[in-house]
Amino acid sequence: MDKQFDKIRVVLVNTSHPGNIGAAARAIKNMSLGRLYLVAPKDFPADRAVWRAANAADILDRAVVVETLDEAIADCGLVVGTSARDRTIPWPLLNPRECGEKVWHEATEHEVALVFGREDRGLTNEELHKCTYHVHIPANPEYSSLNLAAAVQVLTYEVRMAALAEKQGAYPVKTQWDVPPAKVKELELYYEHMEQALVDLGFHDRANPRQTMTRLRRLFNRIRPDSMELSIMRGVLTAIQNAVFKFKTATDQDDIGGSKVD
């Protein structure tokens, strides 16, 4: 069981108050997790974080501090981002119980991240687009604002409940896929490649992108291609780009050959 817990990380993005970092560390340790990633925290390390962590200061000592969300999730095969509101383009959405079960099951196969946003405004749309799923905690609609550490406690509790349920034989044996899902870093490189190929084709205009890339990201996040499938798709994109280049080169040569000199 411990090996699965070791593959699950809690990621806090741009946290303002060090006390919330300490309280989140305490929540993590309460539920048997041990990995905390901090993306550009405003104040860390800090005495207040240690004080709020109580006997979970060891979680803070091992915390990994990075500058960007990309660094925090690059090697993950599953990323779940917390979202407190509806989005213009809906994303695959989990409730906390579904989130706990999916995180626990997939931790047998690869690294998993639970991502929490800023205290005042959560995660940006761009950050949420990097997540495989979103999770929403259905709090009282008349007072739905959850403290950051409380949100961490809710979701890590559900992970622990999924672990205990599996230990008691509540879940059937999961069939392993032949190739693991692509990691976040691989997907980001694919999205960059795909966007450039669409620009080369004249299909996509970076100056007027509309929602093209956002919807394509959602499509591939929903499909969750494995590493081999992604490699095949990148080969297809390269072949398309080569065909476009050859066509443009031949057209340019025809234009030159067909010109008249007086």
C-alpha cells in the first residue's frame, strides 16, 4: 500500500499564506501521504508554516519547491485539478469520491498529482487545461469557499478511503494496459507540435486562436493516449508538415518557372 501513497503528490500553486502550507502538510500526513510540491509559494520556508504543521514538519522538510506548474507535474500520468466554478468549456469532472478512487487506482501505474490553486482565485484556466480531470467539492452553495487546507483534507481523505476499501477487497483486480498513459511533459510537447502543424496547414491562426487548442486539449485529455499512441500521432504530424513543405516548394517553383521575362 505504501508504494501507491508514495506515487501521489499534492501540489499547491502560488500559496500566499505559509500557515496554509503548514496546515496542508498536516492534512497530507493525517491521510498517509507524504509528498508536497510548492509552485512559487509567496513565503516559504516560514516559521508559521512549521507551527501550523504541528508534527508534520517532516513533510515540509521534504517539500519540493519549483517555479512552474509544468515542473511540478511533468512526470505525472494523471493530474487532477481543483475547480470551484463552472467553465466556459466544460472539462471531464470528478466528485471527491471518484477522485479518490481514480487517484488511488492509477498510483499503481504512474505518478499522480492533486493540484490546488491560490487561496483567492484558485487555478487559472491555462493551469486547469493542463489537468486530465477537474474535481469539484460540492460545498454549501450559500457558503462554498473552502480553506485551502480543508480542501486538501477532503480529497486526501477520499484517497485514503479508496486505499482502505481496496485492502478490504471492495474493488476488482484492475486490468493493466500494455503501454502506460503519456506523461504530462510528453503531452505538452505534442500540443506544441500539433499547434505548429495546424499553423503550417493554414488551419490555425495564433493571432486569432479562438478555442481551437483548448478544445483539442480537452479531446486528448479525455482520450488519454498512451506513450506509443502519442509517438504515432507525432509521426503523423511530421508527415503532414513534410507534405505541406513539399507542396509549398513545388508551388513556388512553378511560379518561378511560369514567370515571363520581357
